[in-house]
Amino acid sequence: MGMDGRNTMKKIEEFSDEQIVIVNNAIEMAEDIVSEFYKMSSSQWLRNRYDVLTLSQLSKSEIVFGPFAQIVRYLGKRNKSQLGSGDFDFYRICLQDHSIIQALRENFSLRLDPFVLYIIAHELIHIIRFGKFIQFFDASPDERALEETIVHQSTVDILKKINISGMKEVFKFYGC
Ligand SMILES: [Zn+2]
């Protein structure tokens, strides 16, 4: 996209109302599965630490082309009257509707619900690992690549245990 991209940019494709319903269900399911898998401390930690958003809710800087989702970290400020001091990390899981829709068009065996379930479970595992400082948010490209492999494998391991229609096709899409 050139410097004048703003003037020529077409509207970026968003999920339809029907798709949003499917996506919201998949998000809820991913949250349940991931927090059930990890210890209580992790799922409690996870509460109020993140938001999942679709394209219509994203700011321009949160929209990317290529990835199906990205995590954007913000610094949260604690109210002074609350117990515990200091700032905390808050994560926005930014779903990229246009990229997901494109992938569905190119892969007829891929279905929206298991696909989004995988994507959200994957991002939640990233966030849990950020929280445990297993992986720092500001990692080098090499560390990031390794982290991707680990998180992908964990996601597959967790989702494999549950019988979800269409998930085999998602694994296949990711080459496993
Ligand atoms: Zn990832």
C-alpha cells in the first residue's frame, strides 16, 4: 500500500452478523477449554486481562494484513484505592476478519467455528505464557519463532483431546 493508500483503500471486509454469532460462540468455547486445561491460578489470572475484538472494533493501527489475529498489549493503570500497586498488562486479541474470510474462501474444507476456536485458543495460550513470564512480549525474531512452535503444539494438544467437528481440517490447514 502506497502513501496514498488511505485514499484508494477499499473497505476492509468484516464478518457478517451471522458470522459474528458463530465467532462469539467459538470465543466462549476457546476460553472454557483453555482455562479448564490450565490451573485455576492461570485462569483467574486471565480474567479481566484481555479482550477479544473483531475488525469493526479495531483501531487502524490494530489492523494487519496476513495474520488471522494479533495481540496488542496495553498498559493498564490500577486505581490507587485498590489493593496492589503498579501497572498491569492488558491484551487486546484483535481478530482480522478479512484474513480469516479469505482463508475460508481459499480452503473449502475449513469452517469458521473450529478455525476461530483454534485461533483464540492459540492467542490465549500466548497470553498465559506472557503472564507467567515464560515468554516475554518483546522477544527477538528467533525467540518468537520458537514460541510460535511451542504455542501451536500446545494448542493442538489441548484441542485434540476434545471432539470438535471440523477441527481435523483446521489441523490439516496448519500442516499437522
Ligand atoms: Zn502465535
